[in-house]
Amino acid sequence: MTELIYLSDSYRQNDRAKIVSSERSEKDTLIVLDQTIFYPQGGGQPSDKGEIVGPNGKAKVKHVRMQGDDVVHECILEGELKAGDHVDCAIDWDWRYRNMRRHSAGHIVHEAAMIVSPLLIPVKGEHGSNPYIEYKGSLPIDSKYVIEKKANEIVEKNLALTTEFVSLEELQKRASYVPQHLPKNKPLRILIIEGFHPIPDGGTQVSKTSEVGPITISKIENEDDKVRIYYAIEETQPSVSIPQESLSGAQYVGFVLEAQQNAKKILEDTSLGVEDLRIALLGSKSELASLTKQIRNVIASDRQQAGTVLNQVKRSIEKQLNEVSSVKRQASSEEFFDMTAPGIPPPMGHLHIVTQAITEITRIFEKIGFTRVRHPEVDWDWYAFESLNMPPNHPARDEWETFFVESSKLENNKRFQSIVLTPHTSNGQVREMEKSKLPIRMINIAKCYRRQSDVSHVPMFHQFEGMYIDKGVSIGNLTGVFDFFVKNYHGIDRKIRLRPFHFQFTEPSFEVDINCGICLGKGCRLCKEGWLELGGAGMIHPVVLKNGGINPQDYNGFAFGWGVERAYMMKSGTKLDDIRLIYSNDIRFLQQF
Ligand code: FA5
């Protein structure tokens, strides 16, 4: 029986042990030690790797597993290691520490999920390269913002994680849940995150929650009666924590959404009178009042938009409060009030799915240094076409099926002659260059208009236009950015492909497709052949750089313009196969998201 050192000390990186047996199998050498610091695969955590060095040989440990009461180290052996040898063991610490942080992050996400939805029943956790926790039950997909916020609060509080060995009776008494299968070949152990209920756990864990670093909830996937919460941490350990006073717009909107959910619960509380409701929802100590104060902590560029969201939520809560209050007043003026009658649930709104998508897209690009900018949605033809190397009457313009606006011309200025409803966000390219601030990393998200309507086109839609200009930018940078975005937004397992294409304003140019999230690549009425076009991209044409006042000898860059609605439809689990549904304004449809 191997003594499991890692169970009581997750930080032990080296150990001296004795070989109990060393046997050659078909492929490997299988080594059993009297005690081990190597974590054997299990509980969703990958096994450790490392090295065992003896007097006459060295073994590279590739994989570790439990076999009965023993821990078997599967190794590639150089020289000889035999039973009775005293050996020095070392684990691959970078690998272990990353797995350990991911595992602890899983427990933190679990606690956050329990705060949001205590009725979920844990099923399993996977803490490898695409980590998730699975529960019996379901969650609305936008609860990811609240869970992410709660999880990061736990991280920031820097709470202690401790473990205790327990008997079965003690575990059953103290743990917040007892899994169906408890290990019979290992001591039973509980993990306690300071202030939370103990949880049965046999993995390796960090000692303070801040070691995990920022947690992102990448998606919530409901299937049948199960729900998976996928999460991610930063690969390297953070050295600094995020300062409280620089809230991003997306983080702030997350808090506002949570306040909206809490307001719903307060409104449903039938024990509260009209005045109590008003104080709880809008009084000086309410969540809304405190969020109003906190708006000054939002970074300046996001503040205006964050304020708009706050005001919308405030108005919707006021409206619902009025409705509920009038029902309550009417009921109290009647002679007989049946206290047992079921309440009238107040109608609750939420942010439109396109607003949710824009917030999430912005947040992902912010992580790699892009800044959200705004450019006009009704603009001069010069910015929408001519400056992009498409002079009047150029045939390439036809593809944009543009709406022109009747307008007066600017006298004495050849450039500003006609106005369009912007058919793409590329009008922001030259406008951004004209700000003369280099390097540029912009993400411009705006409405676009085209004379189109079918399953994958609507006359008004949104694009997000990325542009990166610096010295020595390459196509490799472009694909790296796409990969980062798609893995974060659509999921780690999704694929994109680049097809050569022609745009007047980029050279070379590509169209970017994603494997369809509806039919998973089989072909359906939306994608036809398993891939759906998300947008265009390419290296910025020198003529465009010149039009923006940038010398193409010194600087170059890439740009891309993708559809927000299409990107959202391709999110795993969305199952939206007609883009027109998004703007159908059918409340029964929109309520699902
Ligand atoms: C453009 O609009 C280029 N400006 C993109 C670009 C930017 C290329 C920068 C190079 C450099 P395109 O017409 O293919 O390209 O549109 C891009 C994406 O916008 C489409 O793939 C689609 O996702 C979305 N889109 C276009 N038209 C519609 C529509 N009518 N309804 C919904 N989404 C649309």
C-alpha cells in the first residue's frame, strides 16, 4: 500500500522513497514506491509527471494511476531501477501547480454556483485542459456573469483552503454533499474553503484562493437534465490582483445584471408591503443606490455605456415596482384577501442577446489589449468606401447593397459628397487612423445596414471590426487573435478556417468560417455545408494606410470585420438557425436567453 504524501502536502515537489516493485510491461516500466508525491489521475485532475532517479538509473514518469492500494508510476526507464533501491523523486511542478490551481478554481466556481442556485446537485468535475463542473439541474445561460462575479469575489478575498482526514460518518455529517462513489483505497478527506461547507475531495489544492487568479466562466451548457459550467483560469499565476477601482464596463454590467436578478426575488416576496419594497429596491441602502455610487470606479471609456445599462435596469425595476404596488394596494382595499392565492409573477426583462454578445465580445478583446471605440453609423461615403480603395462606380461596392441618404454636399471638399447608412464597420478604419495615435488596437462595434434578408442576413445587424497597426505585424498575429477569440467565445473545441478572398482594402484577404455550432459540421439549413462564414479579414492595404495618414513603409497591420449576430448564433448550445428570429421581437423567444 503506497503512502499518499500529496494528500497531506500539495506543495511537496521532491521526496526520497524506496522502490517496492519495478516491472517491465509491454510499453513501459511500472514502478511502485513505498510513498509518493505523484498525484495519480482521478477526481477530474490529470496525473502528475516527473522523474525518479536511483543509484543505477533514471525513470521519466509519464503517467500515474491507482491500482488497488498501490500507486503505479508508468515510466520510460534508462538504466536500472529495482525493488529495494532508494530513489529521489521530483514532480514537474509547473504542470502540477497549473492543475492544482485549476482544481481549486473548480471548487471556487462550485461555491459560486451554489450561491446562485443552491438546488443544483453536483455530478462531476473535470479539471484538465477544458475544465467544467457538471450538475443535475439547469441554469440560465446568462447566469455565467453572476457566477463569474461571485467566483472572483472568493478569489479576491484570499480565503484559506484547508483539508482534514475524516471517517465516513464524519464526512456524511459535515460535507455539503456526499458523492455516490467514495474511494475505498484512499483515506477520506474533506476540503474546506474558509467560510463555506466542507466538500469531499482527494485532489491537490492551493492554500489561498488568490493563488488561482482571475476566473472566467466561458460558457454554460444545458443538456437534458444536466448543466455544465465551463471555466478557465490564466495559465500563469497572476502576480498582481486586479485593482478594485478599475472596473471594466463588462464587470460593472455583470453587477447590474445580478442586482436585476435580486430585485426579481425581492418583488416576489409576498411578505413585504409596498413601502418595504420601495426601500429595498430603490432606497439609499439598496443595491441600485450602491451601484450608482460605484459607477465612478468604471474605467472612463466604458462609463457612459455602463451608465446607460444601469438606467435601463433602474427604469425596468421602477416599472415593475409600480405594477406590483398597484396590485398590492388593490388587494388590500378589498374586503377579503386570500393570503393563500398564488402571487402574480411580475414580468421581468433582461438585456437583449445582441447587447449581451457585444458586452462579452468587448471583454474578450480587452483582455488582449484592444480598446472598444465608436464611429458613426451614418457616415460619409469617403469613410465607408472611397478611403477603403473603392472609388465611386467601383464594382466591388455592389456587394454591400448600401442604403444612401439624401444629403447636402460639403462645398469645396471633394471627399464629403454623399452619405450612407454604414454597410460595414470598416468606415472606422481610416477614422481611427486619423486620430494619429500609434500603435492602434481598436475594436469598433456598431450597427450596419444592407438591403438583405434571409436565414443568415438581416437588413440591420452588428459587426465588430478589429484593427491592429504597429511595426512588423504579421498574419501569424491575426490568426493568433482569431484563435484566442474563438476559444474564449465559442469554446475550446471549436475550429475556424481561413479562405482566400478579395477585399479592396486588404491584401491578402480572407474570409473566416467556423464549424457550425447547430449541426456540428454535418450541414444544416443555416450553414448548408458544415461551416458558417463569420466575417472577412486581411492585411491592411497600403492605399488605406496612406488615406489614414500612416506611412506604409513604417507601419503595417491587420483588420477584420465579423457579424455579431452570426458569432452569437455559432455559440455552442445556442441552436439558433435563423438570424431573423433575433429581431422578431417575440418575447417568448427572447425570454429563453
Ligand atoms: C465586410 O463587411 C468587410 N468590411 C469585412 C472586413 C473588414 C474585411 C476588415 C477585411 C478587413 P462582409 O460583407 O463579408 O465583409 O461581412 C462581414 C460579416 O458581416 C459577414 O461574414 C457576416 O457575419 C456579417 N454580415 C454581413 N451582412 C450581414 C447581414 N445582412 N446580416 C447579418 N450579418 C451580416
